[in-house]
Amino acid sequence: MSLPAILGGTPTRPQGPPAWPLADPEIREVFEQAFRDGWWGKYQAGQTERLETLLRDYHQVEHVLPCGSGNYAVELGLRALQIGPGAEVILADYDYPGNFLSVHAVGAIPVLVDIEPRNWNLSIEAVRSAIGPQTKAILASHLHGGRVAMRELMDLAREKGLVVLEDAAQAPGALIEGRRAGTWGDAGVFSFGGSKLLSAGRGGALLTRHAEVAQRARNHLVRAGNIVCPMTELQAALLVPQLKRLDERNQLRWGNVQVLCEAFADLPGVRPFVGPGEEALPAFYKLGMKIDQIAFGLPRDKIIAALRAEGFAVDEGFAAAHVTRSPKRFRQGSALAEAANAHANCIQVHHPILLETPDALRELAQGWRRIHEHADAIRNMMNDG
């Protein structure tokens, strides 16, 4: 097999990773209309209300509150669910780090629990074992193409009298037993940040079926007649055409992930979070790959460096909170072996390549294969350097 790029060979993808966001003609039309009609600089121009309606209809929920970021939406959701000082919030030790900070922002105490070995998402059994007298809420995130078992989680929450905030920032449009991610919990959160599947550069939204939760959220969001952390009219307008194509693009991404799974089937030391036969419809913001560094033949940092040299956009996964945060800032609710495993052994593949042709996904697998075949030479070269 030819030399990998990091050893002087020709990159598998010399043009580099695909750009994001996409240059959709509909997006250009939004910019042109906003400039032509002058509403891009207005406080209110009907665009946010239009997006609210579309999000309500798409998710079949009664209440949608757009806001300035996904991080703020998490904090807003916790406050709307009446989580405050002294309350405990259970969340996965391996999670988006902003969620840990949002729990602290409302004065609550994070309770860290382990993740499922199968897909490195929140473990329901770990949640059950962590519930204590001060536990009031569960914060459940769908990560890297995996999904939390939401029916089981909601049954447990109802049994124990807890509320659930569902973070679907990485999973817009995903289906879990026929229901959209973000609609299972007492409230759901979405992010529209620059790299997200639905991107407006910045932005977020809180969804709920419950009028009282929505009203409490509005009380926090609107002060003296002004929205504290608003989404702009231009951001809202840019999301509308993307939302209309979300299902189509999620299907394309899922089909290409299955192509990738087949291409990885006999490659030692690497496995996607999900594979052929996964029920319902996942969404892939970043496709999580489980790495066995010994079987693959290289440490994770060297795999990432070699893949980037091949022209692919990859990163480490999240850092486990128990590794990066002071023990004084959380309670450990379960053993955290799988979270520690994910902390050390996850690689994320950025999602734009999942909208390309199946051949592009086979090229990605070929890039991994080249690196594996030359693992000894790469390790020696990088150690010498």
C-alpha cells in the first residue's frame, strides 16, 4: 500500500476536507432579500416567529423559544425546570463540557455518571445508581451519532420524580422510536452554532410541550420588554431553508455512515459508535470512532496527525469531566470506566464529508487503512521528531 502523506506520500484527499456551511443557493437568497428589504438590522421582522412556527411543526411541540446560543438554552432550560442552588443534576461524565458549566451557572451540583459501552452515550443504569435525596434533574445528551435510550430514561425519571433536560444539539432531526430527539424530555435544547448541522453562526432554542415550563423560560428570557440573549432576525432566516432540507441530509449522512461501517469492517482497532442495523434515524454532527490504540498500532494523537495529513477533518473527543474538573465541583455517581475509555480513545470525524459521495467515504476508510499499514514507520518517525 502506498505511503501515507505523513511519511511523504500523496494525501488521500489532496483538496482537504469539505467546507462548512454549504453554499446553498437558498442561503444566498436570504442574504440578498435581507439586504434588499432592509430587515437584517431590525429588532423584529417576522423571521424569528417564522422559525418558531417551523420548529414547532417539525418537532410537534407546543412551545419553542429561540435564543442566542445552545449553551444559554441549556441554562435557560435548567432554570425553567426550577433547578437551582443545592439541587443535583445527573449527567454523563463524558459530555459536552459546557453542560457541566451550565449546571454550575444555576447553582446546582453536577453528578457524574458513566456511559454505555455500546455507544458511549448516557447509561440509564448508571443514572439509576446515582439518584440521591438531592437529585432533581437529569441532563441527557445525544453524542457523536449515538442516542440515549430516552423511553427507559423517562420511565426512570417519572418513577423517581425527576425532570429531564434533553440536549439534542448534536442530533437535530434524529428519530428515537419515531419521535424527534429533543422532544422526549420535559424540555429539549438545540444549538445552531457555526459547525452544527443547522448553522447560523450562533444561536440556540429551547423546546417544550409544557406551558408552565415555557412561561418560566420566557420570564428568564425577557426582562423589561427586552430579550436577554436573543437570536437575530438574520440568524432565524438563515435556519429556515436548512431546516427544510434536514431530513434529506440526515438520510444521506446515515447512508454514508453505513458505507463507512462496511469499509471499516475488517480494519483492526477502529469502530464507529453506530453501525448497520441501528434502529430509527441517527443524526451525525461528528461521527464518533472508538479506537483501540494497541490494535491499530498508534497512539490517538499520532492517528489524528496522520489523518489530518491525509486531508481529513478529525479531532479528539470530549474530555471526561472527572479528569479536568476539581472533585470539589461534582459528586461521582457511579464508576466511570467507560467515560475514561472515551476520554482516551475517541476520535471524531467532522460531518461535512458525510454529505459527499460513497466513494469519498471509501477514501476516508482507505486513509485510515494506509495509516494502519504503516503504523510502525509513523510511530518511529514521530518519536524521532
